[in-house]
Amino acid sequence: MCDLAMTHDRTVLVLQGKLSVMAGPGGGKRIDLEPGVGLVLKAGELFEVIECPDGAVLLLVEAQWLDAATVGVAMPRRVDG
């Protein structure tokens, strides 16, 4: 990651493989990501890969402003159950 993570929003999309991350404000919570799933992080929010058993291919996009379309949002229901 570059220094833009502190000043730009980011999205992380999983193309192949599975991984678990800790992400979000206040230290975050565990999020399990599978192919076709991703997350949007606001400027300054960090994420840490905590488990990736077989490797994964990710697409990371940084921009001054990113927002998830409501039609595609499954969180927090998906995270909280």
C-alpha cells in the first residue's frame, strides 16, 4: 500500500482465493472475504490480513472518494450474521 491510504478511500475486491481481514474504524472487526466480495475503507482506515490459507488475488483501488452502492451492500448483516 502507498501513503495515499491515509488521504484516499480504498476498495479491496477479492478476485480469487479466500482471506480474513481485520478492518474498519476503532480497530475493526473480522471480515471473511471470498471471490466476488470486497469492502470499502474510508481514508485513514486500515486493514490487516489475518488469515489467507491458499493465497489470494486482490484488486485494490484508491481514489479521493469511493462509496458502495446500496444495492451491493451486504454489510453489516453479512459480518454480524
